[in-house]
Amino acid sequence: MLDLRLNEVAETYSRDGVVSCRLMSSDAAAQHRVAFEQGEVALGPLHYIDKVHTVMRSPFEIVSDPDVLDVVESMIGPDILLYNSTYIVKEPGAASFVAWHQDLTYWGLSDPDAQVSMWFALAPATVESGCMSMIPGSHTNGRVEHVEDVSDENLLLLGQRMQNVDASAARPYELAPGEASFHHGWTVHASGPNTSTDRRIGLNVQYVAPHNMQVGVPPTATLVRGVDVYGHFGSETPASTDYDPEAVRRWRELDQAMKDSFKTKVDDS
């Protein structure tokens, strides 16, 4: 289903720190949207709840899809750990936004180039619905200082934001259901409010190479391709059924541990 050759994907990603492509048919993506919305009924709100692949089959099917992993392999190599997965939802008419920021500033990973994030669209991500805007090439500048402010509609956990961003080079990355964007952890990005009449729903996923290390107490991860000879991350169990009670209990613990790990502000040196 890929609409770009893998060498072109890798070249664009290396140059721009971001690339998008189609990974799944719109019909298949629609089925995954149904699974997500059924999960909301069974589990409650799923927005920004980490490690969702440990409690629902649908997200794990997406993150472990061979086409997805082929793209990830072209970026970080053949050995791949699933570091996190979480749904991100903007309701129609919501004023919430995501300020200009870099992901890796708060993640505490030892090798910034051995990580990539995927944003997989389950609903249309358009300028109107608040799709991500990226500044291509900004990943080459390394870490930029952020400030924290949790007093507004900024969806980020600590309200982090970059100041004085020159957004003149930014471009929106609109995605149809079944399409995805991949971006480097230093790529500067943001998203606006959803002024459309539909929900903006995406599965946000992070992958790391196994040699990467987490500052402080490392969270868990799942090997989805290749081998892990390092063992830097704790183990977790992907969902084989939906909403298993013990999996739900453990999922809540994993979510809190992941959020705690994201509070570690690091330098890129």
C-alpha cells in the first residue's frame, strides 16, 4: 500500500526530519476507527492514554503492520522496539492546540537519531481539523529551550512550548485516513484547533532502536522486529484480546509510568 519507495522515504526523512505516505486503505482505517470508538465505550476516554497497544488489539495491529515496520526500519534500522502508542483526539469545535515544540526535549533518550514518531490518521487530519504543521529540516538544529505553561488549551503534558519560533518555513501535513506521517524527535512542530465538524483522531506511536537508553527509570517496550541484545527497557505484553481486566489494570500502571518518564527534561549533548 505504500505510495513512496522506501529509499525515497528514507531520503526525505533524513533531509526534512518528516515524511508522509499511505500505509493502509481508507476502508481498513475506517475499521480501526470503529475499534477505537468501541474502546472508548468500553474503557472511557482514550485521549493521551499511553501504551494503548497493551489493552486493545487494533492499535497493536497498526503498529506492528509489516508496511509500517518497513518504513521504520528504513529510518532507525532492522531492530525495532515499540516505545509507546497513544490516541490523540481533537473534538470538533475544540479550542485545544499543540504549541510549537520538540518531542525529545522531555523524553530522556540517549540517542536522538535512533527514534521516530508515527502519526497514523484514523480520521481526516486537515488544516481545518488541526493537523500537524512541521518545519522541515529543523531536526538538524538539535535541542531548543522550552518554557512550561499549563494555564491554557495547550494539550502537551507540561504545557511546554518554544518561544520566538519562525514559522515561515512551516508546512501543514494533511493526512487522509490510512495515511501517516513520520517525524524525528527534534523536528519542530505544532497543531491548531479543530474547527471542522468531525473528530480528528490519530494513533501517535514512537519507535526506538534497542541500543537507545532512557534517563532515570526506563519504561517498558515491545520488540516488534529484529532482536534486542541490550535489554534496556522493561517488558510488556501486547493485547491478544480486547479489554482483558488484568491487562486494563496493568495498562493504567504503564500509562502512569510513561507519563512520569516524560517529565525528565534532557539535553541533546
